[in-house]
Amino acid sequence: MENVKVRMIKMEPIRVRCRSCGKEVKACAGKSVCCGCSNITTIKGNVISAVDMGKVIMLNTYNPIDVERSLTPSELEWQEDRRKRKVRKLDFEDRSFK
Ligand SMILES: [Zn+2]
């Protein structure tokens, strides 16, 4: 697990800004981070969610297609699979950052 932490630190964390409240939300490994307003802009792991995604601005390089894909059954299956294997670093990087 220590190896995972190292990889997470080296990678640029996902950052988004909520246009509803103007707050910047930065991904934090191992927990979900929420902007706190009614739009509920949330980053959990590599998944970005919000009541209105149109009010969410990506602040760093991130493929929006992956955001949508993160909600598909195959993605959930992948997350479940990842949890079982307890291998996070490679899948995270390959799937989320291009
Ligand atoms: Zn907000």
C-alpha cells in the first residue's frame, strides 16, 4: 500500500472548480472531497461528480470522456475488480490520464 501512496503523490491530483460557488476542489487520495455548495461538486478517487456537470471546470488535464465512463457498469466492474486485487496505481493512471 505504501507503493500506492507514492504514485498518488507523484501524479498531479485532479482539480476542478465549481462555478456555482467558485471553490476549487482537489482530489485527495482515499477520500471524497466536496465543494460544499448545492451543486455538490465532488471528487472521489478519479471520479468527478456534480448535480450539474456544466458548472464544473476542469483545472488540469483530464479527459472528460473518462468522467462519463466512470459511471458505466464496466467501470464499476473495474473498480470492484481493482478493490479485490488491491492494485490501484496502474489502472488509475492508465484509465484516467492520457
Ligand atoms: Zn460548489
